[in-house]
Amino acid sequence: MAVPAAADADVAQGRWSGDGGAWSLHISGDWRGAGASLPSPPEAVQGSLTVDASGLTSWDTRLASTLWHRLSLIDPARVHVELHNLPPGLQQIVLMGLPRLAATTGATAAHSAVPAAPAPVPKRRRPGWVTALGQRATAAIADGRDVLTFFGEVLLSLGRLLGGRSGMRWSDLAWQVEQTGPRSLPIVAIVSLLVALILAYMGAAQLELFGAQSFIANLVTVAVVRETAALVTGIVLSGRVGAAFAAQIGSMRANEEVDALQTLGIDPIDHLVLPRVLALLIVAPLLTAFGAMVGMGVGWFVAVGIYGVTPLEYANKSLQALTMPHMLIGLLKGTVYGVLVALAGCRQGLAAGRSAQAVGEATTAAVVQSIVWIAVSASILTVIFQRLGW
């Protein structure tokens, strides 16, 4: 039994033949013509079906689409399809369009270029607490090693500067001083004012219980000059300057500007990190002194304006409490905090990934790391100075 093709035989031929359980689909001729067509499969097709395209001279996607549509009408559960006589490209397209047909083609499917379905990926199990603890400890050790390496590179860069061999431009240093110093004065003044106001008011409320309002000057002067001004300055710089450093250098890394500097033989530590570190080394003690003066002024306002301490008495008590060790310790702490902010911001910027999200994460990490380093260094310095009796 044979089903004739409906298309012009001179252009393209397609016919179904067979009887019982053995059927064939013969395709021949040039199937690039617009009028080429393929008859639908007979309802009696069952058993095995061989697609024979040995007489096919040329074809395009029109034949692939038509053949796919005709074979999709066949139930693969009743018919075993053989595609071994199809051109490899056409065979691949048909099997990609009819993946259910690949199960019925036997060795033909393996002969095609269609890759086998990937094996299911086993579900990952959460590591135990011991494994998780070990992974975190390993990551912490690696991070600490990176921090020490970065500190060492900055010290080497500083040594090159002192030896006259650094690639740092002094104009970059002047620019960073202008950006981190004068532009930080308003926010340092506001935060120092508010913190000193809280400190003076709460301290005076307790001293009033004992009739010792005159000691507000001692409390505010020592606390502000020795601790509060430096701490406020460090936290303000971490949010304003440290985040800016991380964002600037992280954006340069994402845009491959850091790689370009290395290609040109310019050390990024000399060119990007050292000016920022030296800028905060210069402006941090100045901002600390400015914050201390603002805090002492607020203490004077609270003591004189609210609790009735005479201006002369307040000034006398302040001068007695304002010793040289207190001033030097406060300036030293402010300097240390500023340098740590610069190091944290620059390190996170250089370690940032090459995407906008990675730059944002580096900026956040710079602020967090700066504050943590400030808190740790404040505790260490306080214990050391207390032990030394300063």
C-alpha cells in the first residue's frame, strides 16, 4: 500500500508506503521550493516506521518544520521510528523538536548530535557544625592574612615615598586632604555637639545630686578631649570617607582602571592607597581637635546656662583638667582611627568584584570593618594607657 505525495514530483516528493507493521516515509528531490509539501501519515501506521531520505538533494528549515509536524502526529508508543537515513543536521533538528521521539529511535538517537539528558544533580547536604566551623575559621585566617599583606604593602609604599622612589603624586594628596578635611567639618561639628550635649547634661544631672556642678568642666573636658572627640571623628570618617574610598576604588576596579594602571607599570598602592592614607593621617588629628573644642563649648553652655556655674569657674576647672597627656592621647587615638578608616576603605575597594553589586557590598563592608577596627583599637589603647598610668 502506498500513499502518493501531494506535491509536484519534479520539485519534491514525499510518500508513505507500507502495510501491516512495516512502514516507510520516502523523501526525495529539492525541498527548498515554496510549494513543497508532505502528506499526513495514514491512520494505519503502526509497528515500525523508516524515514528514508536517500533521494533528498537539498533542503531547508521548511522541510524540517514539515517533517516535525508530520511525525508529531504519530504515537511513539505504537510506532518505532528509524531516522538513520536522514541527513545529520535534519535528524538533529527533528529529535530536538520531538524529544519523546528519541526514546523510540534506539541507536539512531545515539548517532545524532543531540546530547543525552544530564544526570540529576544530587541535593547538596548542609555541612555539619564542625565542618561549618572549620570553613569559617579557614576563611577568617585567610582574611587576616590578606589584611596583614595589605598593611605590609602600604608600609612598603610609604618606605618608597620616604626614599624618593614612590609613584605617588603630591597633587593627589592635596586633593584628598581637601576632600576629607574641610568637607568633613560640618558633620564632625554636628555629631560632636550632640554627643557632648548628651554627655554634659547627663553627667551634670548626676553631679547635681551631690552639689558638685562645678565638676561638669572636669567631666566634659577629660571625656571629650581624651575619648569622645576621637571616637566621634573616627565613626564620622568611616561613614563619610571610608565608604567613599571603597566606592571610588571599587568602581575603578570594576571598570578595569586598576588593571590599566598595573599594565602601565604604576603601583595601585602608590597611586590610589597612599594618598588617601596620608590624607587621613593629616586631617584626622585636626578634626579630632576641632571636635574636642566643639564639645568643650557645649559643656560650657550646659554648665553656665543651665546649672548656674560661673564662666570663670568653668574655665578654671577646664584648664586644670586639660593636661598634656589627655590632649596627646586624644590626638593619637584620632590619628589611629583615621588611618584605620583609610586602610579599611582602600582594602575593600581593591578587593571588590567587577559588578555594581560587588562595589556596593565593598562599600558596606568598608564601613563595618572600619567601625570594628575602631572599637578594637579603642579598647586596646585604653587598656595600654591605663596600665601605663597616663
